[in-house]
Amino acid sequence: MSGTDKVKAAAKNVAEEAKSAAATAAETAKKEAQLRAEAAKESVADEVKSVASALRSASNEMRSGSPHERAIGQVAGTLADVSDSIRNQDLGDMVHSVSDFARKNPVMFLSSAALLGFAAARFAKASDSRHQDTPQLPAAHPSAAAPATSPAQPAGAYPVTQNVGDPK
């Protein structure tokens, strides 16, 4: 084997090792992404179930048979079903289902996305206000702590009440 053949063989080995390392890294990254996506899916399912439970509790407290109570109960049931569906469905299938829905009903999809965004913002705002149990006092303004003085009269100076040259 000549020197050129040895270099070619070494280059081929390095290329194969690099290809193998890249494939291993890609597989590791794919598994990590799947794990994170599954964790996020579980988190979303838990949040939806939590909202469904809160709505069910509100519906049960009403117990009046009013249209509002029935509507809240139906929404709670639907959200509980959605939570179970999210939890039990494969992530790829979910993406495919959402894509099909968006293609078939673009207006409904965009409306739903806007509604979900609004609900998420309200939920985040409500969650943030719950974490602030104690009211935060505004920082004291430096001038509020010091006694008020006029620019002509420095702090601690007293006005003269008597003329120096006047006899009493």
C-alpha cells in the first residue's frame, strides 16, 4: 500500500467516524427533544385538567340549573376530555390533527388561536398576581424622608429674630 492509499484510508476512517458521531448526536438530540415535548404535553394536559376542575367546582356551587351553570358544566366536561386526549395522543398525531383542522377551517383555527392566546395571557396575569401575596410598598422617594426646606434656607438654619445693632 502506497502513502497515498494510506492517507485515503485514514481520511475514509475519519469521515466514517465523524458520520457515526453526527448520527449519534442527532439521535441524542432527537430523544431529548421528544422527552421535553412529552413533559410539555403532560404539563399542558395538567393545566387544562386544572381549569376543567375549577370550572366544574364553580358549576357545582351554582346548582341552580341555570343556563350559565349548564354551560359552565359542559365547558368543564369538554376541557376534561381535551386534557385526556392531549395526555393519551401521540405528539405527531396531535400535530397532524391540528394541521388538518387548520387547513379545513382556517377562520376557526385563527379564532381559536386568538382565544387561547387571550386565555393564556389572562391565566398568566392571574397566576402572577397570586404569587404577590404581600403588597409591595413603593420605594420611598429621597425627598419624602428629609424635611422640606426652601432653597434659600438650608436645613438646620434658623431665622434671625433680632437685629444685631439694635439696643433693647
